[in-house]
Amino acid sequence: MYLAPLNYDRYFRKVFSDKRIAKRFLEDFFDVQIQEIELLQTYHKITDNATAIEFDFRCKIAGSFVIIDMQQWYKTDIVKRFYMYHSMNTVLQLEKIPDKTIDLDKQRKRDIKDYDKLIPVITLIWMVDDTFGFTDDFVSYTMAPEVIIDFIRNKNLWRSENILEILSEREKYLKMLDNKTRKLNYLQQNRLIYAFQKNIVKNEKYSKYLSWFQLAEKTLNKLNKKGWFDKYLKDEIFAEIVRRISKENLKEEDYTYIKDYNLFWEQVKRFEDALLNEGREEGREEGIEIGVKIQEEKQHLSKDEIKNI
């Protein structure tokens, strides 16, 4: 092994803790130019009983708060879990949101939060192995008027031979989408994106982000060699990534971490295969027992290393 797996939490964070690397990845994935990036705290206590949440990466760029989370393992709760993370990225803006003063009358004033200062949030979930059954590189979700979905699902309308009727309906809903009254368009600016590494490296579409996922995929091979990454050394940013996760900078504890991570991954794969091979109903029943075994395996890993698995 020449490079440690970029997809493993420890090395993902080690790489993205470099502001230049994080900035370049976001520019490549979203095809934008970022003037400034601010790395933000990733660990937060949320509730009174000290329940905590930790993002893999969180930053602020012009006009948006962004989090990136690496999802290595199969999990049945992944959609709801990352929706919660997505929501928290909005709520955490309360850390710095300013107050504004409202005059109640000549003698009294009241300070309230200036929610107009909220900015959109973008949550990017880097899916290492799961594709949700999609074949696209990624799928993006945003909030839009519910009638738009009804329009898409209206079978009777789409069976109509009257194209003018369909176009008329479309125009009506486009006006809804374009309605910016009191900044309704803010809802559409918030995005939750699932990027599928397996699809990206297979599709090989010409895109700026392709090299990032190809590099990550190569590092998952336990027998990866130095020559596999020669082309990346021609780029300053990718050369720094290679340097940060090369075996020359690994310690003995890193090899133990990788070994334990791999052992746990094998357990999870067996769990996933059991669900697929034995059917949904049987899989759910057996999944409880297998899940217990996986929890037992977790005990062999340190709490800090597995809390985000």
C-alpha cells in the first residue's frame, strides 16, 4: 500500500483540513470560482442532554454554508440522518446571526434575530459504495412547490395529445418557481446532494470532479502502488493530497486503524449481502441479529475512530 484510503474518515479529514484542497474540490465539483473559504467548527452539542453531532467537513463560501460527509458504510438510516445534518447546517447559523432592533413605540424597543441574514446551505454526501440504484454521477434534492411534483405525476395530463395544455400548465408552475416574493426562492437555493463514487468512476464523464473520485477509488485498493498516482503529482493540489496520505507519513497507529477499518468493513459487507440475498422481510429479521454482531465488532475499535461509521 502506497497511499492510505482517502475514503476513510481519518484521511478524508486530514486532506480536507487544508483550506486550499477543500477550496479546489468545491470549485471542481460545483464548477464555480470561490474567492474565499472559511473552515468552520465540525463538532457541536445540540440538545440539553449533550447529544452531539460531528460533520466530516464544514465551511462557508460566498453565499452558502457547505458540509461534506463521507459515507463509507451501508446504513438504512442514511437519508434521514443526512437530512438532519442538512437542517442542522441552517440551525447552526444561529451561532453568529445578528440581532436587529424594532421600535415598539417611542419608549420601547425589542431585539430579535435578523433571520434575513440566513444564507443557503449545501450538503454534499460523498457515497463511497452505495448508489441508491441510480446510474447518474449524483442526485440533488431541493425544496420546490408540492404542485410541481403533482404536475410531473399527472398521468392523464401527459397522455394528452394537446401539447398546448401541457405547455400552459408548465408556464403556470414556472411562475411559481420564479416567485421571489419575500425571498421564497431561498428554499430552492438549499441543496442536499448525494454523489456516487462508484458511478462517477464508471461513467468517466468529462468533469472537473472526476479525478478526485478516481484518486479515492484507487486508494481503496490495498495493493495500490506509487506509479498509479504519478499523473496526480503534476498538479500542486493533488500532489499535496498524495503527500498527506502517503505511507511515508503514516505511523504504526495508522496501519492498525486501517486494519481495523477493513475488518469492520468486511462485517458490514456481509450484513449488506445478507439483506440482499435473503429478501427484504427475512433480511430485516436477520439484520437485527447481524446488527448485534456488528456492534460487538465495533468494540474492538476505539470510540473516537468509529463514532462516524
